[in-house]
Amino acid sequence: LAFLACLVIASTFVGFLYIWRGNQRRDDPSTIRRRLFSITLACSVSWLPTYFWATRLHQARCLRVVGLPRAVLDALFLVSTLFAGPLVYFHGNGVGDRAEGRGAAGDNVSTAAPPPSWLLRLAAGDLALWRNLVAAPLAEEFVFRACMVPLLGVEFWNVVLLIPLFFGAAHLHHAADLMRHQGKSLRGALLVVGFQFLYTTVFGWLATYLFLRTGHLAAPVAAHVFCNWAGFPPFGDMLSHPRGILLALTTAAGVAVFFLALPRLTSPDRY
């Protein structure tokens, strides 16, 4: 029943995106406004199965204040170590505003620009940026972490491995937009969403781990915002860069620091 409830929650989250008539692109302002309303509806009902059936009710305290700043800072530090090489690459190439990459939610972040531009665009009400850096991280982490984890919260590693599969599958619907508006063939669209499924599932493992270990929803939200901002690392460009070896070593060092720091910085005793 818990697994079925998670399936219903995920299906509802995606289904509400398609309750509107029309054939506009997903980045069209009218589409974004409608879908922001849709995910608000999804969030308003997704907590119901958890409220009535959850067996680990202490997870409902994920919005507590104690330890909140530390949870956010620790999550940002951990995810930034995974991006150590790409961050050095972005800085060296003057790319302060990650643009054409796809974030953890499979969202386009925008176009590369000087460092403050994305903050200015948020302040100016850029709908695509608000969706990718605010609405999507908050809504998806609430639904796929806060609402689903307590339902399956019996065995720690089972939850960490299972919940992200729902999160990854929830991005498969992007294939329709790729074929309809970007002219991709069925095969091409499936390749893209297949990669998104893999990437979002891997991110989901980290997000679920952060949520369970820290007990704060803010931890995976912070990691989600960072990953949506950074996009998928441009490994090909990094390897062909004149300082490709240095970037590779920086990336490897960052990954090593991540795995060394992960148990300590997510210790429940810290929160």
C-alpha cells in the first residue's frame, strides 16, 4: 500500500502538469504560470497519504528550526565538492551564471552571463528561473522526500534506493516536449530522458540520504537548488581544456572530499 501510495503521488504530481489545454512550449510564460499552479495543487494533496499511513511520524518534523542553518550549509558544501572541478572551470572561463545545462530536475537554467545576472533576473521575476531555482526544488523535495520517505521509512537503504526511482521516472514525460517542440525523433527523445532518468535518480539518492540523515527538508532543497543552477558538469569541455589534467585532478579531489565528509557532516547528532 505504501509503494502504491508513492506511485499515486508521483503520478498525481506529473498528471497535474497536463490538466491544461494548449500546445505551448514548457518555457512559455503561460505554461510556466499554469504549471506553477499545478504543482501547488499537487503539493496540497500529496501529504494526505503520509498523514494517514506514515509509520515514521518523526519525519514530519522535517520543517523544524533547530539545526536548520547547519543543514543548509553542510548540504551546499557537500554538493559543491562534487562540482569542484566544474566550478573551477566555470570561474576560469568567466561563466558565473550557469545556463544551458540541465539541473537535477531536468530543467534548463538559462544563458551564461556575468555572475550577478541570475540574481537580478530572479528579482525581476524571470519565470523560468523562478521555476528552476525556487519552485521546482521546493515542490519536488516536499513531494518526493517529505511526503514519500515516511511512507517507506522502514529500512534506511531501501528508502534511499527506492524513492529516487519515483523521482527519476517523474521526468520521463519530458520526451513529449522534446518531440513536439524540439523536433527530436522518438529515439533521440528517449535517449535524452533516459539520461535525465539516470542523473535525477543519482541525485535523488543523495537528496534522500541528506533528508534521512539530517532530518531537515532544507538540506535536499539546498542541494537541489545548487544542482539546478550548476547543471550537468561539462566533462567533455573540461577534458579538452588546456588545463584539462588540473581540472580532472580537482574533480577527483572534490569527489574524495565528498565521500570523506559525507558521514560526518550528515551525522544526526549535528542536528
